[in-house]
Amino acid sequence: MTAVPAPLRAFIDATNRGDSAAFVDAFTEDAVLDDWGRVFHGHEGVSAWDSTDNIGKRAHFELVGLEPTDDPDRVVATLTVTGGGFNGTGPMTFEFRDGRIARLVISPTD
């Protein structure tokens, strides 16, 4: 597996610790989070998503795959999610800027 980028590791670790402040801090202030077409903007949006769909649902992530793309600041991570909300395995596309997550797209598997 490719080396895990630090912002992705922060995203996983903060979720698994239940640390919402660290989770939001893993994102840029102007981040975009797209969860199956539900789009959240900035720290406020990321925080809202975190409380309704992530740490607020006691989510736990296990990284099971990581694929580089043609853009060195973008990776596709395959994560297994468990907790009180969505449970399953699927891809998440992360785009990084300045050591943080600038864009996250969570999409259904084909």
C-alpha cells in the first residue's frame, strides 16, 4: 500500500478517537465534503457532517486500500466504516492542500 498521507491519517485517527475538534482541523477552512451528493462547505459544514454522520454516529474507520492518482495531491482510500450509522466498505477520494484535506468525495461503489 502507498504511504498514508498525514491528513488522511489525521482524519482516520480523529474519527476513531471521537475527537471532533481534531477531525475538523484535518480540513482546510474552505474544504468541500461531498457525501453521495450531499455537499458541506468549510469548517462549519464539516463539523455539521461530523456530528450527524461521523463521530456523532460513533463511526470507526479501517483503511483497507489506498490508490494514488495522476495528481500527487489526490488519493482514493478504501475504508471500512462501522458504527451507529453507515456500515460498509467503499471509496473516498481525498484532495489535499497545505497539509489538510481540501476536498473529500464519498461515493457509492459501482
